[in-house]
Amino acid sequence: MVGPNGNESSATYFVLIGLPGLEEAQFWLAFPLCSLYLIAVLGNLTIIYIVWTEHSLHEPMYIFLCMLSGLDILISTSSMPKMMAIFWFNSTTIQFDACLLQMFAIHSLSGMESTVLLAMAFDRYVAICHPLRHATVLTLPRVTKIGMAAVVRGAALMAPLPVFIKQLPFCRSNILSHSYCLHQDVMKLACADIHVNVIYGLIVIISAIGLDSVLISLSYLLILKTVLGLTREAQTKAFGTCVSHVCAVFIFYVPFIGLSMVHRFGKRQDSLLPIIMANTYLLVPPVLNPIVYGVKTKEIRQRILRLFHVTTLTSDP
């Protein structure tokens, strides 16, 4: 527990307040959130099943898509069940170690997803700029190693996080402003110097999200340079293979960067904006990614229609 009268103490649990100011509406808001979560899980499982069962889709682009779908399921599952318990059953407490585990899972999985998005950008770069080398550069063993590297990188970057948090004394409060445990939210409750935590968080963001976003942007600049030298038909085909990935990049990075900016530079502590952005960051990408890939990727779309026994009279564009 938090020590009385401001005395330093180690918190044994935290309180997650959900949506401050909307406590009476939380019960009903949980229904659409739960529906979105189920849609996210079903949609991403469908993508994984289709790629797994269709041998013609055992290519780097679709294998990376499977990794992305798996991470989306894990990220949303790391927070949504507890969020539903808060909204429906007023189960607002979370044990300190469980909070650390949830925090580590959310942040490390986000780092893994960023790495996979970078790998997908590299795949598109090789496929468009060096098509004759694509099969030899991105072999199945190499794709597997990239997936393993994404897991190791995400976990390694976040390994110090529980250690840093456990060293902090908590004497101000044990009430968190979000529906799940975030590093920025937890460390603000400490009654000690948190400069190490702040610097660590900035290093992680710059070395992971920052570096990945720069490399993804560079890869698409090179792709754009190559595509502009192709015929109109080839340009359309090349851009068509990149649209889904570009959408996935914006869906992931925009909420993440926005949430980080609000936490670091926002002044109003009672504002709902960071809470809404945090919930959006963990739920919207898992919902939208399978929809985007299902609509924009011809091979995925055809197999989804076949899976649900849907036929179309018009041919694909």
C-alpha cells in the first residue's frame, strides 16, 4: 500500500480508474469496446488461418502479415480483459507485479510490432527496387530469423523497465489515470527522482520507434524513386502492393507518437485526451489492420470470400 501522510512506501497494488468523469457511462461503453476487441481477435485469427492454410501465400509479405496479426492479438489481449473487468465489474485494483507484467507486455509487444512493420517495408523495397533478388534475399529461414530478432529486440529494450519501476518509492498515490498500466503513468506517481526513467523512455522511443519510422520513410522514398521510372501500369501495380502496409504504418505510429507527445508535453492532468488516445492506440490498429489487408490485398480478399463461401459476379480490378 501507499504510505500514509506522504511517507515513502512501496505500492503493493494500483487503482485503475478507467475513464475519469465517465464512471456512470463506463458500463455501457464497455459493450462497443468489447465488440471491437472480438472483431480484432476474429479478424486477425482469420488472416493467420488463411496464410497458414494457403501454401501459395507462404511468401515473406504474408508471413510478416501473420506476425503483425499475432502481435495485434497479443497487444489488445494484454489490456482489454482487465479493461472490461473495470467497466463491468468495477474491478479497479491491479497488483504491483501484475501491473509490471502488463506494462512490460504492452511496451515490448509495441516494439516488436514496430520491428515487423520495418521488416515489411524492407520486403516491399526489395520486391520493387530489386525484384530479381527478392527470392534470394528474403528466404524463409531469413524471414524466420527476422521474426525472432523482432521478439528479442522488443523484449531486450523493455527488460530494464520492471527493474527501474521496482526501485521507485510511491508515496503520493496509487491511482493511475488510465485503464491499464503505462510506464509514463506509473512513474509520475513516484516520490523520487524519475530522470533515469524519463531518459530511459526517450532512449527506447528514439532507438526503436524513431529509428524504425525513419528507416520506413527512407525505404518508401527509394521505392517512390524506382516506381516513378516505371510505366503507368507498373506504377499502379507497385503502389497497389504498398497501400496496405502504408495504412498499417500510419495506423500504428500516429496514435503511438501522439500518445507519447501528450504524456510528455500535456499540461492538464485531468484531461480525457490521453486516456482516449491510450485506448485507441491499443484497440484501433488490431481492428483496422485485418480490414485494410482484407480489402486492399487481392489474394487475402479472395480467400476470405472463399472461406465464408461468398462469390462475386464482378471481377477484381
